[in-house]
Amino acid sequence: DGGKFDAKDAAEEVLVVVVLKVLSVVMMIVYGQGLFEGLKAYRREGDSILLFRPEENALRMRMGAERMCMPSPTADQFVEAVKLTVLANKRWVPPQGKGSLYIRPLLMGSGAVLGLAPAPEYTFLIYVSPVGNYFKEGLAPINLVVENEFHRAAPGGTGGIKTIGNYASVLKAQSAAKAKGYSDVLYLDSVQKRYLEEVSSCNVFVVKGKTISTPAIKGTILPGITRKSIIDVARTQGFQVEERLVAVEELLDADEVFCTGTAVVVSPVGSITYLGKRISYGESGVGAVSQQLYSSLTSLQMGLTEDKMGWTMELK
Ligand code: PMP
């Protein structure tokens, strides 16, 4: 103003900006406008880095943003940001066979709005962390319990997207199951309480002979990228894969059960407890089908086998 500088005014202005920024983030906490993604980068021999289907994560985040009334980066912007972040952190990608770099893109609605309304802006950030192999020495079976009290999602809700609130709501059931010695809970549908949905952070498959069944995507389970990939890999290996309603009683005479997700890739299920009865699978709990699919997918992700599917993206 007239060339004069008033330190007090300037400080107040800075304070207003800071308060608005804080409020921007608070908005997302109050109204739940938050989405995230998870994917991994593997180091390949020869020192290049492989991403696994990052465009699928981009599309899933955009689908989630649409449901949550949030603006979002384009799929190209998303993939470019992931690539740049991984290359800038290349030294943190573990040596081949020792793990991977976990990549977590996060989208938050932001903007200084007080009443209930969609956020006018967004904040997009990515953080990464090196992670070890989920199973240090070969595959280890997990033990699940069918959840009878809580549900993860309801029809018409947000169960089909990777929004923050879904994870907040599963913590209670998951913590109670862990306290009783289970690895995680297996959710049933909330209407008939009879059909399998998914585990807190992975999809579920039931094997019977050469047929592999998995709950169909109908808005209440997350469309996992590993799920989608395993369906294709299993089909190319001669299995019949059915996406349908899978009743909880089918667990009783299944040959094998396994879960899929970015963290676990393919995780064999050693036992499932349903209404107090424990159903065990195989002697070691690691079925041949789970083992075979795990090996196929991990070697593809690490660049150890030829990528006939065109799923890996090489970064140099
Ligand atoms: N279901 C839920 C609820 C999840 O959080 C995840 C992990 N993203 C999955 C399934 C598996 O999805 P993806 O294979 O894409 O990691």
C-alpha cells in the first residue's frame, strides 16, 4: 500500500493463508473426501525399475473421485507423477528379491468450505516406502474368521472404491480378530449375510478342482488389480474362473482358499473359522494352485519371466 510495508498486516495475511490451508485439509477429514491407492515398484536385474499396471490404479482413483464428487488428476498425470516419484527415489527400491518400493498416492478434497458440499479443489500427493517381501521364507498361510457382527460395505455405499472411511470402519472388527489370534476377517454381504465379500485389504478366491470362484464386483467390494490379474493368469493356465455370488457354505468343501492384493500378491488361507467351527485347508495350508499363481504373478512383476500380458512398465 503506497510502497509501505506493515509487518503486522503481512503477518496477519500469512496467518490467514495458513489457517485457510489447515482448513483445506480439515475439510477432507470432516466430510471424508479422501482416496488412496497402493502399488509397487520392483527392481529388475540390469537396474531398471518395473511398475505393475499403474494405469489401473489411475483409473480406479478416478472412478473413486467420481463417486466422491472430487476433482482428480487425469490418468496420464497420475502415472507421470508415480513415475517421477519412483525415479526420484530410485535408491530406495530394494535389490531384486529383497522386496519392493510401496507407492501410496493420496487424493484429498480441499478448499475453505464450511457447509456440507463437495470440495472445490484437491490436494494430490504420493509417498513411498521400501517394504520387504510379505512372506519372508516362502508362502505362509493366513487364518481368517468370518465376521458376523460388522459389515464392510452396504449396497449403494462406497465399498467399491478406495476411500479412507472404508478403512476406518474395518479397524474394530480387524483388531478384535487379531486379538483372538486370527490374521484378519472375512466379510459377508450385509443383506443376506450369506455371500462372501472380501478381507479388510484383499480379495478372496475359492478353489474346487479346476474351478476358481471369486465374488463378483457389484459395488460392495474393491475391484482389486491383483484380483483382475490373477483371473487372467488363471484362465491362461487352464482354470475355469467364475465371478459370481459365492456362498459361505462353499468354504466347507473347497480344496483351497486364497486372497489377492498388492501387499500379499497371492496369500494362501490355512483356515477359516465360521460360527465357531474351524475349516482347515491342506496339511501345510499352502495349496498347489495358490503356490502356482503366486509364483506366476511374482515372477512377472519382478521381470523374471516374459511379460506376455504387457502389464509391466519399465522405468530407467
Ligand atoms: N480389497 C480391499 C479392501 C483393499 O484395500 C485392497 C488393497 N488395495 C484389495 C482388495 C486388493 O486390491 P489390489 O489388488 O488392487 O491391491
